[in-house]
Amino acid sequence: MQYNPANPLIVQGDRTILLEVDNPLHAPARDALAPFAELEKSPEHIHTYRLTPLSLWNAAAAGMTAAEMVAALETYSKFPIPSNIPADLRELVDRYGRVRLERADGDLRLVTTDRPLLEELARQRGVRDYLGPRIDDTSFSVDDAHRGLLKQALVAVGYPAEDLAGYTQGAPLAVELRAVTTAGAPFVVRDYQKGAVAAFHAGGDARGGSGVVVLPCGAGKTIVGLAAMAALKTETLILTTSTTAVEQWRREILDKTDLDPELIGTYTGDSKTIAPVTLATYQIVTYRPKKDGDFPHFPIFNQRDWGLIVYDEVHLLPAPVFRVTADIQARRRLGLTATLVREDHHEDDVFSLIGPKKFDVPWRVLESKGFIAEARCHEVRLGMAPPLRMEYALAEWRDKFRLASENSAKEELVAALLERHDGPDDRVIVIGQYLKQLRLMAERFDIPLITGQTPNSERETLYGDFRAGRIRRLILSKVGNFAIDLPDANVMIQVSGTFGSRQEEAQRLGRILRPKDGDARAQFFTLVTRDTREMDFAHHRQLFLTEQGYSYEILDEADLVATRLETWASRRENGDAHPRRDAVNLNRT
């Protein structure tokens, strides 16, 4: 292999990979790495990736070979690849499927052709508890109740099982997708959505039926779920994040399938109707009256003969749902998400219990084809007023992040951005973490605020008014992180967030990625107080989006405030200024 010093990659023996951001081949190298490597750091000039067992196994489950991974590294490597890397890749990728779960004569078995490996695994403390009697030199009997727990244990010891034991068909349900929606618009499943369903279903083969589809927000993950229902034609349980998401799924099902309304039930805090297609929230499923008590709503998983369980926003799956999912491995399971990143580091539980990644499309690929909006990301850095700066300096370490996040100088930047994006086609969302901060902004700018305390009926009214253009601005708390359908939103102003949450950053950008008319771009602004803990966390939050090909333009507060002063002066000359509303505190630097 002829290596090229002009290439952007440096592959290192510890399985880290350095990628030069300023190199002309940065973008294709990044896209080549994304399927099998994880981004760990993304400073300005050199990004650091790591080859992890889980990233390699997910790639292998999606059909990528070790040879293809090595070829990608060789294509873009600046120097010869360390000799251990190809060997390590082959060995780790080869571990996926070395042991298999199969069914023979109706019985579940753990099978392998590698007898020494089976002997070793049978002596592993975490594995042997879930093995039944030995059948022969290459297989053990397994209790069906231990199918999920055994898969978790095998991932933990580094030998993920390929589950070929098959699935129950579930109760039949005739369901077809419409060619024309109830609103009269033509409806066609996009090619990548069909590809996602095909990868998950695998033609009904045992290799299909469990796994995760990764698509950006706005790319139509709900349509993938509906198309999977139409492919399987079986009763379906759909779990999602909120009652708002439940209503959105219900609208989509009624709009794009031929199912009658009475065949769709909702199982939430407000309604407990179970039907052939049932929509439930994670909150109600994981509710229990006492902290150490039982989960009274777990029976929903066996209430009907489900042939498919859909886990919406699977990266937010609560731990108790993992527990019950371990018991229902015979049912087909489809996870939908924009990112496999979990801030609790339970990606391995998603892999073992829901299934490996079966389909993934880079965000920028869908953007280039017009399936999601082109987005520009901006990090606006600002300072603190002297009194707050002193308060921050004297604060306890645990309080510093909140003080920086609630920096009152952010209000002036929000004011400047609202003025900048005040056109008739602009739909602006202000989103944040801290309710006091959001309430002050809602009052100052006279914008409706939606929080977790907002009644569902009021939320739906406000969302509906926003979609219809009757209101063009909304302020949202964390309830806006996921599962809200606001397709015309094109500007998001993030005033505060949950520490260094990569998934939150991805979800929030996703709220404005629905395709726009014409050449309109989505604009994402995150306001960060410089020289504080908030700035450190901001770098970590941006990791996932950087991996997807997005970069953050760094702006200074002075840029926005200066523009606003010029605008205000011009309006004052024309007799159209509002000093009380528009005044800028020039001492905030």
C-alpha cells in the first residue's frame, strides 16, 4: 500500500485515530470513519476517534467487514498503519457471531463451532448462570426466560451472540400504507426509509427482527416505524417519550395507514386503552407507587400477542424498560433514534437487548439530497457582568455551571437574535434548561412558554398555533428536546442545556431540520459564557454533531450587540424604536 503524507489520518497502535480538520480530504475521511469509529474529541484542528469493541460490532452487524474497515483506514492514512491494528480489527469483528442463539426442536440453544471458546464461556461467572444443561460439545440448552440476560452477559465478556432463534409472529393485523394521505397529499416512502425497513426485517429471516435504525431528526423515523408495521402486519406496541409524542404517532398512523381509529389505543397517564396498535409512554410504563415497589404497568408487554415492539428515541430508554425487554426477546424489537449515544453509557444494553445497529445514514448525506434542511451552527460566546463574575469566582464548584448558564447577559443576545430573525417566514424556538431563566425571557419578549407543567391540551394548542403560523415564536424547556413536530421551525436559540449532553445537542438541532421551502437554511445558535464550566461542557456537547459533519461558527457577543445597536439607531431615526424593550445594557461585556 502506497501511503500519502498529504492524507488526513494518523492511525495509532492504541486504536485511536487522529483526523486533520483542515485537510482537503477531511470530509470523505470523516464519512469513511463514522460507521465503525467513535469520535472522542473535536478541538479546532485535530479530531480524535477511537475503535471500540461496540463500534466495531455495530458495524459488523450492519454488514461491514474487517477488510472494509482496514481498507478505509489505508485509503486515508498519512503513515503506515501499525501492524497490530488490522489484526485487532479482524479479531474483534470476528467475535461478533462466534457464538449464536439458535432454536432446534423448539428448544433455545447457545451454539458455536469453537469448542474451547464454549468451555471458556461456560466457566465465566456472568455467563454460566444463564446456561442450562450441556447438549453436546458445541452447544448448551438455554431457558427462554434467560435469552436477553445471556446476551447481556456475553457482550460484557466480549463475545456478543448473534441471535438467530427467531421470533413469535404475533397476532395478525391487516395494515397497509396509503398512497395518498387523509389530507390529500401524495405519500411515498423514501428509498432510505425502505432500506431501513429492509435491513431490519431481512425478508422475515431470523437475522432480522431486532435492531436499531439511526436517522437524524426530521428524516422520518416515524415513517420507518409505520413501514415496518406494514411489512410485518402484526399487532404492535409503540413506546415513546411523552403524551405529545403519542398524539403525533397517532396522527401519523391515521394519516398514512388504512387503520381505523378504534384499532389504535393510547396508554398514558390520561388514558389506558389497549388495542391492536397501542401507543404508550416510557413514563407510564416505568411508574411505580413506591421506590422499591413493583411496576404495575409492566403487564402491558404481555397484554396482547404483540408481533412488534417499537422503541422510539431508544437512546432515552429508561433502565426499567431494559429489564422488562430482557424478558421479551421472542418479540420483534425496533429501536428508532437519531444517535446511539447514551449519557448513562448503556449503549451495550441497547445492543444486546434491543439489537445492534441495522441501518444508518450520515446526516450530511440526507442534507445534500434535500431530505433534511441545511443547517448552520453558531456558538455565541459572551462574558459576565462584573458582579456576576465575582459571584461565579466565589461559588462552589457544583454551582458554577448553573451560574454561567443563567448569565443574564444572554437576554440581550436573545433580543438581538429575535430582531435578526423576525421575517414573515421565520419560526423561532428558544430552548433552555432552567425555568427561572425561561420565565424571565417569556415575560420580557412576550413569547408563550411550554414546560413540563404546561397541561397537554395547552401544549397541543400552542404547537398547533406554531405549525399554522398563528404564532412564530415559542420558548421551550427540556420538553422540547424530543418528539415535537414543528416542521416550519428554522431558528433555534439554545440558552442553556444539560451539562455536556451530546444527545441533547443532537436532539435540539434536529428540531429544526425538517426540509424547508426554497433555499432556506436552519440556524442553530447556542449561547455560551466564556471562561466558565459552561464553555467546557459546550465542547463535549458538540461531539456528535461534529462527527456528523457539522462545524460551529464562533461568534462574539459584540458582533450581535453591535448589529442590534445599528438596527435600533436606524429605527429610532424612523420613529419606530421602543427604548424600554430594545435598551441594551452596555455594561454587560
